[in-house]
Amino acid sequence: MGLVHEEVGVRALRVGDVMSTRVVAVTPGTPFRDVVELMLRHEISAVPVVDDVYGLIGLISEADLISKQAYGGRHQPVQDGFSGLARHEEARELTRSRGRTAREIMSAPIETAFVDDPLRAIARRMVENRLKHLVVVDGSRRLAGIVSRRDLLRAFDRSDTEIAAEVAAALATSELGEDDDAVAVTVEGGIVTLEGRVRRSDDIAAVCRLAWLVPGVVDVVYH
């Protein structure tokens, strides 16, 4: 039937709508202690590593930094009781623990997002891959921003009135807008309630899906 499309009636949020654009970044030659000082001072959990034209090279997270405490001073992996993969991971952390500069500490390559990526898809990636943040780049792989789990919550910072108006507009511009029996929309606490009639029972799921596409929706119920 083609009732529901993200581009019809609903403006899907993009990464660029919620990402942080004021990003603290370091260069490959930044000393270890300077990286730590920056992260502590700005209360951030990761910093991108960029070149002189802001091209993304890698990322340093808290986990990368604490390898020095965990493995500093050791020279080889523990051999007994570990699989080959575990020994490889430990060897990598041993190498990182000896790092003195950002280039020697950072993780690379890293997962990234683009400014125009749909926020819903990025949220799925972060949940499924257990990512706390993603560096955002432009088409030339230059640093554009960073998106964190907290940034994703901004999509829910909307009033019930805004959500109700957008759901109603989305329904009106869909094929349901041609029906005589309108679907009434009410919203309380982000929970959308739909009441009315549709032409076919199959349309119920489509109508609910359309409401779900509106940013800020907590749940959808129908009568």
C-alpha cells in the first residue's frame, strides 16, 4: 500500500541534528599526559586524533589510556589458559601500554558516522555494538563532530504538543488523509494515543509505525 515512508510526512532526525560540534581533538604527536589532562579537564571519555587538516586518524578512549595502568611494565602476554585471540588482544594492550603519544595509544581504524545518517540507524548501531560514542565525519573523512549516548537522548526533549502536531501532520499527508474518518491524536508524557478508523486492519500497524517515526515518541497505543 505504501502508506509509511520516513520521507513522507515525517522529518527523520539526522546525526547532525544532535551531535556535539565543539569537539576536543588531539594530533598524533600529543603526549600521553596531555591527552589525559585534556580528558579530565573537559570531562570527556574520548578524543579523536586528527591530522593538520582535521582528517580523522583514530580515537583515544578511557579504555585505551588505562592500558598503561593495567599492563605497564610487562613485556609479554600470559601464555597459559588463553585462546589465541585473547593472547593477541593482550599483546595489543601491552604494545599500547608502552605508548607515549596519541598515535601509539589510539585505536584505529574506528567506526564512524556521517552527518546525514538517520539517527534511528545510528542508535541501533550503538546499541548492537555497545558503543558509547561515534565520531562524525564529512564526505572527506574530516572531523565534523561526535555523537554520544547522551546526545541521542535529545530526540526525546520535546513537548507533547510538538509531538502531537507532527504525528497529526504525518497522518494528514499520508494516504489516511484521504479518509472521511480522521484518526485523532493525543499525546501525554510522550505516549501517543491514536483513536479512529482505518480502511483495513493491515493499516493499523502502518499507522502506528508512522507515529513511531516522529522524534520524541515514547510509546504508541491505538483504539
